[in-house]
Amino acid sequence: MADYGRGIKAGIVSGIIYGIVSGIIAAIIVAALWSTLVGATTGFMMGPASSAFGAVFMWMLIGGLVGGIIMGIIGGIIFGLIYAAVYNSLPGSTSVMKGIVLSLLFWVIFSLALGATSLTTYGIMYYGIVNVVVGLLTALLWGFLLGKFWEMFAPARPVQQAPQTPQ
């Protein structure tokens, strides 16, 4: 029988960590592109409009981190429930390997296939960096963490006492 409570706990904790890491990576990517984005856009703006543009980007950085944590929790609950439901069917001999297999499946579906919609909007460079490279690394991290927390939240096994010999 699937241990859904254990899956939810493992999913939430791993999802929060995943969300923080994803938010930090998103902030780094925006910071790396900051001068290009601000320079290209504010070239057409004068005075207060260019300052407002910078403020908007700062809020995007904060929003990316907060949004990453919130989506990590929501995604973690869903990921943990699915992991618990299919745990015995997943290939792999350890919980970590099973988590990585499932996260790679999700990466292919959500980051590569559905993420391909970003190709027309942002181009191949963005897709390659964000969806392929960052998506793969964070998927591997999430699967690893899910497997580790699955093991951590395992029910405690009763300690077997050695039989006492009468003296």
C-alpha cells in the first residue's frame, strides 16, 4: 500500500529546497542579463521611467524566489503523492534512484516538451540554458532530495532485543 503521508512530507521538504535553489538560479540568470535587459529597454526611456523599470526587475527577483518556494511546496505535494503511488513500479534499487528516475521523467515532460513553448518567445539560448541545463540540474537535485527525504521519513523499525539467557 502506498505511503501517501510519507510522500507528502518528503515532497514538501524537497520541494521547498528545490524552490529556493530554483529561485536563486532564476535571480542569477536575471542578474546576469540585467545590464542587457535594462540597457536595451531603458534606452527608449527617460527619467523616472528608467528608474521604475529597475524597480520592476528588483521585484521580479524577489518574486522569483518567493514564487519558487510556493511552487516548490505545491509541486512537492503533487510530486510526493505521485512518488508514493508509483514507488514500487519505479526502476531503481534505492529510493534516491527511484526519485531521480521520476524527476527525469517529469523534466522531459514539463521542461523539455511543454517548455518548448518558450522557444518562440525567448529563443533557443534561453531554452537551452533554462529548460535544458538548469531544468536538468534542478530535476536531478529534486529527485535526489525526494529519495533522501523518503528514506528519512521511513517508519521507525522496532529494535530487536537479543533473547535473554537465564543464568
